[in-house]
Amino acid sequence: MKTIPLILMGCGGVGRQLLQHIASCRSLHFKQGLHLRVVGVCDSRSLVVAADFLNKELDDSFLSELCRVKLGGSSLAKLADLGECQVFVHPESQGKLLEIASHLGKSTGLVFVDCSASSDTIVVLKQVVDLGSCIVLANKKPLTSTMEDFEKLFTHPRRIRHESTVGAGLPVIASLNRIISSGDPVHRIVGSLSGTLGFVMSELEDGKPLSQVVRAAKSLGYTEPDPRDDLGGMDVARKALILARILGQQINLNDLKIESLYPEEMGSSVMTVDDFLGRGLLLLDKDVQKRVEKASSNGNVLRYVCVIEGSRCEVGIQELPKNSALGRLRGSDNVLEIYTRCYSEQPLVIQGAGAGNDTTAAGVLADIIDIQDLFP
Ligand SMILES: NC(=O)c1ccc[n+]([C@@H]2O[C@H](COP(=O)([O-])OP(=O)(O)OC[C@H]3O[C@@H](n4cnc5c(N)ncnc54)[C@H](OP(=O)(O)O)[C@@H]3O)[C@@H](O)[C@H]2O)c1
Ligand SMILES: *[C@@H]1O[C@H](CO)[C@@H](O)[C@H](O)[C@H]1NC(C)=O
């Protein structure tokens, strides 16, 4: 049996789903000669660790209780009563993580799985890289801070996986890495990488006003609680930056051209969400409608996409042919077109659900299994 010890950072929607996937895949992994040993789990404040972390694990019934406690909004500290574990609170938790990494990183191997949505994990991640640990990320922040951080995390390229940072479970990063390692030059990537914006842009085609479409997206649960978090384009920009950096562009988030679908004077520091949804959006309807009509008269549709080409990396609305994979997009799927020497006229197209706890966690789990050969 090969054992893969891991520490989970972040037990929100994705992290908890990952713990459930791990438990439900026990017999599958057993057949493959694999065992995933969950050594510790942390949230923003605390860290729970198996009391004897060199040999023991947090077992499935403990982890299921942990998920229950987190879902109920309680602190991980509540789990101390169950025994078999130790709870550390920030900042002691940081020291404990490094202690575990220095014991396990180079002997049994260890994976740090970042399912948080925070930049605060970067410091620890950079240190455990030097202690021999592997890294698996759903969190985009560590790969979208400085170039130095990015390069540090990629010190050992075989020890890092981050499929779920772009397009959730879709095999975007894996496909791109295979293309790159085959020496096939990537000329251009165009992608709709936000389920929300994919839905919004395709609905506009039918002549519906932006205000109505955004409200519909919100009530369907496609948007963040404040839809401006989607409409601003920052999440798409982070994904674009990760793709651009993989292609070798040495750029930072503030080098990107990012088009926001709402003006600064409708920002969250100026307008409440309700005001924006009720009054602000109405003011944007006419301009958007004009752009939709102009595109349509050219046989095109509007899509909110990232475009990565040469040294260019930008995020915003583009006119694209109706009769292309992106042009045909309806609903909340992600669609990515990759143009290379081998895929020149007809791009390689990757399409499917680009969000959701389930698919995202599945992508993270597949990443962990993918590095099994690094474990003794
Ligand atoms: N959900 C999706 O569809 C999707 C798709 C692709 C990628 N992702 C990415 O996956 C990540 C997780 O998403 P989510 O929806 O599960 O987020 P979430 O529900 O907000 O959960 C985030 C978790 O991270 C914890 N956390 C915050 N700071 C931390 C720190 N410094 N160290 C350790 N843990 C910390 C939070 O702790 P508390 O519980 O104490 O607040 C919480 O448990 C995000 O980066 C997101 O962008 C999500
Ligand atoms: C993901 O998990 C969070 C937290 O449990 C939940 O609020 C959200 O509805 C889930 N999202 C989906 C698409 O299942």
C-alpha cells in the first residue's frame, strides 16, 4: 500500500466536499493500492491535527463530524473533546504546520491542499516547498500574487498541481501542459471562464436587458452575493493570469487590462447591492443593448472572455463569430479555445461546468492522485 499524507487548508464548500470524496473513494483507492491519510485540517483560525501525526490520521468518522461542525458555523476547537486530536490556534497553528512538514515532507512525503480563498496561505506554502512537500491548489491567490511567489511555488514543477484554479474540474491546466511539453506552440487562448458572465452574455443575445439578465442570474444562484464581484472581472483576470504565466508571460495582476461591466461610480463603496440591482443596472442597459446590436449586425455575438496571445493578456467583452465554440455557448458552462500549431484552424475546445463544489473538489482529488508516484 502506498500512503499519501495530506493537510487540508480550508474547509468551506470545496474543502468539505473533498473530505467527502476521499471517504467515498476509500474502496476505489484501496483497489489501486492507495491510501489518503488526512493528517490535519485547518480553517482561518485553527488547525486540527491527529494527535500522533507521524503514524495516525483523522479518520473518516472524525472528518465527517468536522464537516458537520463547520457547516453549523462552529469553530474547529469544538473537536478537541473528541480526543485523538490536537487543536492549535493562529499563530501557533503556523508553527505546527511547519513542524509537520519538516517531519513528513522528506520522509513519507506530504501534500498541502489549499482549498481556502485566502492569500494568507502563501507564506506557509512557500516554506513547505523547501521542506519537500507537494502542493495542490484550488485557491488562485497563491498563483496570482507576485512573480516571485509564483516561481517559488513552482521550484519543483512536478510537486505542484492546480487544475481546479482554472475551470474547476475541467482539464484545462493538464491539457495546456501536455501541449507545452510536446513543443506545440500556443498562439492564442480565448476563454469564457466565468459561469456567471457566460450566462449573462448569452442571455443578452435574445435582446433581454442587462438589468433583467443579471437579476435572473442572481436568483438562479449563479452569482456571488454581490453580483459586482462577478461583473468586475477580477476572478476571470486571476484565471487569465495563471494561464498567461504558464505560457511564460512574466506579468502581474495589475499589468492586465480588465474591463468591468459596471463603472466605478457604481462600486460597492458607493452603492449598496440593492441599489445597484434596482437602479444602477438600469442605467447600463442602453449601452449594452447597442453593443449587442452592433455585434449582431456583423454576424457576431458578445462574450466576456480572456484573450492571451503573445505578450497580450486581457479580460473583457469581445465580438466573436456566432459560429464558434464560444459563440455557441449558452448558459453557465466554461468554454476555452486553444489555438496552437496543431490546432490552428479548428482550436482545441474544452467545455463544461466550470464551478461547483463537487467538480472543483473532484479536480483537487484527481490532482492528489496524479502525484502518487512521488510517494514511497
Ligand atoms: N466553489 C467553486 O465552485 C470553486 C471553483 C473553482 C475554484 N474555487 C476555489 O476554491 C477555493 C475554496 O472555495 P470555497 O467555495 O470552498 O470557499 P469558502 O466556502 O469560502 O471556504 C474557504 C475556507 O477557507 C478557510 N480559510 C480562510 N483563510 C484560511 C487560511 N489562512 N488558512 C486555512 N484556511 C483558511 C475558511 O475558513 P473559515 O471557515 O474559518 O472561514 C473556509 O473554511 C477558493 O479559492 C475558490 O476560488 C471554487
Ligand atoms: C457549495 O458549498 C457551499 C457551502 O457549503 C454552499 O453554500 C453552496 O451552495 C455550494 N454550492 C453548490 C453549487 O453546491
